[in-house]
Amino acid sequence: MMRLTRICVAILVSCSACAAQEQIRLDGVDVRYTGISQPYAESIARVVSAARTLAIENYQFDMPETIYVEVLADPSRKVSLFNDGQDRFSLTVRTEKDLAQPRSSGVFHIYGLCHEVGHLAMYRPIRNHSWLTYAAAEGWAHYLGSRLVDGVYEQLGPDLWPDQYDYLRDGTQRLQSQLDSGAASPMAEAAGRWKEMVELVGDINVAPIFSAWGKAQIDATDPGKALREALQDSDVAQQLTQWFDRAEDSLILKRPKSGFAAETLATDSLSGESIEVAHDDGEQSGKNSSAGGGHAVRFESGPGTPSYLTAVQIHGSRYGRPAAPKEDFRVWLCDEDFKEIVEFQFPYSKFKRGDPKWVTLKTKPTKVPSQFIVCVGFNPTATKGVFVGYDKAGTGNSLRGLPGGGPKGSFELGDWMIRVTLEKASHEAALKGEMAAENVKTQRRTWKDSTGNFTIVAELVGFEDGMVRLKKENGVVISIPLEKLSAEDQEFVQQK
Ligand SMILES: [Zn+2]
């Protein structure tokens, strides 16, 4: 039996009906609702409470002490259901009609709430899950959510929802028929991969794998390496590795690194004269938070000696709860192909709520190619994020997307208000850099043999006992007797 308490909270919200927010508490759940009737709020509380308990008892997942669910009916909004990755759901409906059974509303609420509990089971242990594909994260919530629906049905029976419906059909039955159809969506297909994994290790052995993955040192260019290693503690490590080999392409996101090396310079080696590069006109005309995506801008560093990125400026404001989330957001310096050169992290607290402001993010001076992209990703949810400003008319330099991952398109509404500060190296530092570059050049040259018929491009790596060792561009090292080389090359070797 579950104990049910209903408390009226004297908070007035500014909705058209000016309705008071009400509250229901059940084991492990706290539902606050506005604009819907009590029976629906109670059913929501029952579903979340039962699904949470099942996630703990049947799977040993780490669940929050209390899951806070906020339900709002607002005719001006769309139907949506989010989680914050920790302990909060937020459900928005236009009117209570959207809470009716799926046949009339088109919305699968019992399944949806179980799906969100599924997300928590994964996101709590794996806080940084940027290496999971969208399909993988949703597929997991779909898989566990479907199983939780079965469990909830077993516990609470067919009368759970105010207008009763056969929600058992929204559980594993539906997942199975999606998998059997042969034309599963990427999300259902990923759910099928997770199903294989769970059947391999058993229900209670998934939580330890997720927590090992959450602790693994992930290299964004190849997350699979660390994830695979983390599977080795399992009793069925060999089968799991084989499963991972099959599933990796659909579940894991690889972020290829740029071939342009991340080179930094000490601040005192800079010239002291910086320039700010901007595409925006300084007037904000709109703002945007990009769920699952990033805000990116193309820049050019101008001619001459290389420039160094010393700061990124963003015009924006934070939304969500008053206290900034205790996490970092990311800024990437990318090459012109949107491949990551280097990633910087900054605390969320850099952005304040309220009026948008320019926020300066200082970076370690990092060399930029002549054309480059700066991208920022806030990993936003319903309860935290940053609105990035944009101006009235775009110059075509603004993009959406994250480095290396997913489809990226241009952003057409205006220019993101994202700027960079660039600085050249001081005269002395630049000279030193040029000399070093010259040395590299002289090591690699075109070698001729004594007949002049045979040439290769290679780098001199050694000369011993009359043999010259040359490293070809493909990395292969060959040895050639000195006297077989042209006179010019023999002289070059002997001068070294
Ligand atoms: Zn989801």
C-alpha cells in the first residue's frame, strides 16, 4: 500500500487561470501540479513512485531519494516531458485533455513517465554522456521504460489511469513488435542493442557497468577504447566485448580530432596587441538554446604569422534554477572542417540569469589555423541552459552542431553573438618559431641517387658506418649507402 498525502501549496503562478499549485507526495515522489485535476496528478505520482521502486529493487539502479515532478497545463505551450538527468521531470500539457488515454490524446503518459525513469537510471551514473549517440540514450530509456511499464502494470493493474486503458501494450510488447517489424527506428534499434546487453549480463549487473563507464577516462576521439576496458571486470567479459563490437557504431559517437596540432604559447610570449573578431553587429535581436546541439561561428585569422586565440566572448544569459548547475560547459576550437583542435571547459556560473551580457572566457593562448570554427555547447535541459544571442541579419558564418558529431547546418536567423580575441606572438617568440619551422623543413628534402634517376622525399634520421638512414613520408625508414647518393646529398649528410 502506498500512503497518499495531498497538500495545497500556497504558491500563485502567473497562468491565465491564476490557479494555485498543488502537491502530492508518495514514496519517493513529489508531484506539483497546476491546471490539472487531482486524479491525474495522483496517477502520475503512482506511476513514477512504482517505476522508481522497480528500478531500485529489480535492477539496483541508483535513484534519487525523491523524484520531483512538475506538471503544468498551459494552452500556449506544446506537450512535452523532460528530465534534468538527476531528479526532476517536467511535464507540460496544453489542457487536461492531453492527459487522456493515448487513443484520444495521442500521448503515452504511463510509458513516457517510465521512459524518464529509464533516463535517470543511465544519466545519474554517467553524468557526462556526450559520447552516447542520441539513439543510444533514447533507446536505453525506451528499453528500460518499456520494461518498467510491464512492472508497473503487474503492481498497479489495469485501473491505474483515470480513464483506464490497456497500457500493458505500451510495454515490452510494443518494443518487441517494433524489433520484429524489421524496420525499427534508430531509437528502437538501439533499444534492441541494450536488450541484448541486459540479457547477457542480467538485470542487476547493468548498474555496475554504467557506473564503470561513468568513471572511465573517455577520449572523445575514440570513446570505445575506455568503454571496452571498463567491461573487462564482468563475468561475461568476452561476450560483452563481442556485443560491444557489434553495437559500437550505433551507440557510440566518435569525435575525430583535427590534424592541426593544438599549440599553446605562454602569455608573456604574446605581442600584447589583441584584436577582437566579430561577425555580429552588437545588437541582440533574438536568443536561442540548442538542445542536443551547439552554437558555432566560422572565423578567419588573417594573413601573416600565426594568431593565437586568447578569449571567446559570448552574449547570453542563463536560464533555469537560480543556482547555477555545478557543471562545466564546453567551448571547442575546431578547424574549418569542424574537427576539434582543443576543448576548453568553463563553469556554468560564468553566465547569470536576467538580462543577457557579454561574458569573456579566457583561454590559454592557442594557435589557430587561417580558417577556424569556435563552437560552444551547454548541454541544455528543461531546467538549465544558456540562451545565446543573435543579431538581425546573418553573414552566413553561424552554424549549428557539435564538433564531429551529428548533422550540422547553418544558422540562418542571424549571427550568433560569439566573438574571438586573437593575438600574434611577440617578435622574439615568432622568430624562434620560424627558426624551429625552418629546421623541420631542412630535415625533410628530396633525395637523389648518384645517377639522378631515382628520387624520394624523406627526412634524415641517422648516418652511421657509411649508411644513411632516411624516413619516408609513410613512416618507413630505409638505409642507403652514402656513395649511392648524389654529390649534393652526400655533402648535406656530412655537414650534419
Ligand atoms: Zn527520452
